[in-house]
Amino acid sequence: MLKIAVILSSVRPGRLNDRVAKMIIKEINGLGHEAIVIDPLQPKYSLPLVQTPLQYYKNQSQAPSQLHDISNDLKSADAFVVVSAEYNHSIPPALTNLMDHFGPEYKRKPSGICCYSVGPFGGVRAGVALRPYLAVLGCSSIPTMFAIPTAGGSINEDGTVNEPRVTSGAQSFISELVWYGEALKNHREN
């Protein structure tokens, strides 16, 4: 069994992040794996603008306890799904602010990019920007990017899906992430 951190990106009112994340979590759980949600809107994960990433504190005990709590969640994950909106053709700032606080926690773990938009492009411009960003963090993305255009009409608030292509896309995406997650976990442990 893998533990997969689902990292949300959007903090805007009326965001679609929640419904997309619920759908992804259902797929993860449906395959017998555990999902942890890391949401910058939740008090535990709401951080000030990054000034000192956790790994740069000379005395780790001086780092805010919140950073240690999030670090532990990230360390415990075997893989990551980044559920990203597209802001101005790029990555939402809340996502990079959250992720930039950490570094070693991501190393040698796969990530999957699930991007979405209200329009016809499915957030792919944010997804394309995320690939090198995640690689630099040490959690390179799997080959498949799961883009969901017109997400508001495709996925209901409870995470149920209205379009078969979204269901099949989510299943393929999570299955591929699990394959990479299991392979890399096996390699890290042996």
C-alpha cells in the first residue's frame, strides 16, 4: 500500500480544486492506497510567504512547528499528486509557496500532475510549467499528465464524474502513478 499526498493549489473562492481532489482521492482509495490531503487553505498547511525553507534552518528546533508537521506529512508520502489550477497561464502562487518551504521530503518520489480549468485547455499551461519545477524539487512527474478541461461541468462538488473520459483518465493516471510509486518505494527500501 502506498501513501499518496494530494497537494492542492488554489486558494480562490469558488475553486474547483476540491471537487477534482475528491475525484482523485476516490481513485487512490479505490486501488487500496491511502491519500493525505495537503491544502493551503487548511490552517495546518497555510504558510506565510517563504523566507526560510525548513532545510535552511541551522537549528531545526527554531523552525515553526507547523513546518515540521507538514514536513512529516510529506516525508511519509510515497508519491505526490499535484492538483493544479492554471493562474495566468502558470502555476498558482499558493502552490509554489507551499512546496518551496521543503526540499528533501520530495526526493526520489514520483509525482503526477492533474491540472484543470474552467475552459477548454484543461490547465495544461500550468502542467507544462510544473514538470521542470517538480523535477528540480526531486519528485519528477510521471509521463502522463491528466488535464481536465471544463472541470466545473465534468466533476460534481462531491467528486462524482459526469463524463466517462474523465473517469477513465483518472483511473489510468492513478494506476501509472502507483506503478512508479511502488517501483521507487521498493528501490528506496532495498
